[in-house]
Amino acid sequence: MLPHKLITITTFVFFTSSLFISPSSSSSSSSSSSSTSVLSPITKDHATHLYTLSLYLKTPPQLTTLLLDISASFTWIDCSISSTYRSISCNSPLCSALGSRACAKCSTDCSNDPCTLSPLNSVTHKSSTGKAIVDKLVLPVTDGRNPGQLKGFNEFLLSCSNKSLLKGLTKGVAGLAGLGRSRFSLTNQVSTSLSSTRTFALCLSGSPSAPGVAFFGSTGPYYFLPEIDLSKNLRYTQLVQNPVQSDYFINLTNINVNGVPVQLDRKILTVDENGFGGTKLSTVTPYTTLHSNIYKAFTETFVNESAKLNLTVTNPVEPFKVCYNADEVLDTRVGPAVPTVDLVMDGDDVFWRIFGSNSMVRIVRDDVDVWCLGFLDGGIKTRTSIVIGGHQMEDNLIQFDLEQQKLGFSSSVLAYNTSCSNFNFTTASNLS
């Protein structure tokens, strides 16, 4: 039995609110901070299968829940809930750095107009126009073991949005936290303010009762109960720059099922000059999606290898196409006993192994109890050939090193007798 620390987001509210002494104690200019990294809980919404970050915004700081999007260039919020922000004018150097389209052709008569951005709802793909603003962000520092005192970032840049842009997102969110490559993403702004490495790590929890965690500005250690430093279990592959998209792409060269290579058209695994093809990671895609040609070859190989384990395909349950009766599937520490799936990178020496806990989805409804292969057909005209979704990343430590342009991945931490819900959110009073 894996140890589980049953911590809810209410616990996070309690420990963070108890740390406030005065607004100045968490100032970004404070010299008392001995830590160069901060953290935030990550919670999964089981209705939408999306993930949220919990952090503090505004003055005085208020707990704010934002959709987690590792591809978004900047953070945006519904500004109707905030009145403490400072707007940015068109003639400011910061607006020039943002590349505001509305201000690009501005003459002297509009130089004092507000600088604007185009926040995007990455679930519905709808966008709006909103003011670029500066407000205060507050997060707890960490030594990789526990959260500590709160750290303030007084000049955090983000965008306003209108309330309608929240439609389709997780209930209760106030906006979106962008962790993309941009200079103005949350992770890059925080790392710059801390003078720390431009690195962040995610450990997504699928637990309905205990959050996962995001680390900002740290390459490790990342300790999870019982005293396991998951940074020691990372393998690395290079991040690939897409000429059109700013998402995090990796160079996937093949997929193996139980060691058997899937027969794929290698051309669609590479990114072409127009930005089509390749493999990226996404926290707003619940399940990994594959180009139709890849999906067909992959599922055929998986079914063949499953047959060798005496598993017989049963009636599918939407949106999945390959399912097995749950009573025929054995359970292991790393999930249902099904063929392993290896995402092969940089030759056969580097691969991300996906065990049953991440490859399969349990569906129990009415008189149905099945395990289904949690990969979806993305269609023949999909822009990106493979999009690695949130379910496949759960209980895996994923590190994004923007200094070295590399991705670190642990494979399932269940194999190390821990889980992403096992970070110790008990406050350490000696951390400041």
C-alpha cells in the first residue's frame, strides 16, 4: 500500500495564511530569504480532467486558483475580481517588450493608452483583448522538502480578461497560469526575480483528495514521503524548438510496446518547417492524442501484445477504443498488468516508460467495469502528431530545464513506493 498524505487545498490555505506577518515580510526585495525556489500545489479537477495551480495574487494577497497551462506565454485573470493592479501604458518599455499589437502603430496621441494583450482560453481556443497589468504574486519558498515562509513578487506581469473567457474552464478558476517559454511566463518571471535557474518541475496527482506540486527555480532536490528525492531518478532528453509553436516539444523517434517497435512513418514524428508533426506535452489535453496513422499502428501492436498476456478486448467505452474487462486484469504497484509502452527518444537508450497506471483508464458505470487504453485518435489532419496528455504525466516527475533546454522525466514514481500526492505540505518554520 502506498503511503498517502491526505492533504486538501484547505490545508494549503491554512498554512499559507498563517505565515503572514506583514506585507513587507514577503516583499520581493527582502534579503531574509535563504531559499531560491518556491512551490505551488497542483489539484486535478475530476469533472474536466484539468489541473489548477493555487497561489496568492493582489494586495493584500488572496488565494487564487488558475488553470495550469505549460504552453501559455503569460498568465491572465478575470480582472473584475481585482482592483489592486497597475496598468501599463503603450509608451512604456515593458509594453514594447510585450510586443502589444494594439500599441505597435501607436503615435503620440495614444501613447498613454493602456497596453493590451490577447489572452487565450486554451481549452475552448477562444481569445479576447485585455489590459497588460502588474500585480503582486505570493508563493511559499521551499527547500524541496516542505513549504516555508511566503515570498512576494511585487512586479508580476499578467493580463486582464473578461469573464466570458472563463467559460469551459474548471469551476472556480479565476484565469490561467502560463508556464511557457516566454520571458513573461510565470516560471520565467519567478526565476528571474529569485535569480535562480530557469527550471520548473511538475508532479501531477490524480488523487481526488491530495494535491500534487509544482517547483519553480529549482533543479532539485524534490523530496516525497517517505524521504525519496525524485530528482535522482530523472532521465533527460533535449527540448525541441518548433518554428511556429512555443510549446514544449521533444524528439520522439519511436514507440515500443513490451519492447516491440510500433511500425510508424518516421516523417510525421519530426517537426517540419511549417511547424507540423512532432511530439509535445500538454496539461490541457487530458489524454495523449495520436495522429490517426500512429494510433492505428499503436493500438494494433498493443492488442497483439495484450493477447500474449491472455487479455481479450471487450466492448469499447467512449471515448476509448480498446478496453478489457477489469476482472481479467491483475493489479500491480504500477497499475494494471498490461504491456508497457516506451516513448523512445534519442535512440533506444533514452525512453520514457509508461506503466498501466498511466496507459490505462478505469471506467466503472452501471454494469460496466473495464480498463481502457487511455490514448485517443487525434485525426489525420492533426497539427501535432503526438500530444502527451495529463493522464500520462500523473505520478511522474517532469522537469523543464529552460537553461539547458532539456526535459527530465522519472517514469512512474509509484515504482519508487511514493506518489505525487506524497509531498509533505507541512510548513517548515526554519525556512525563510
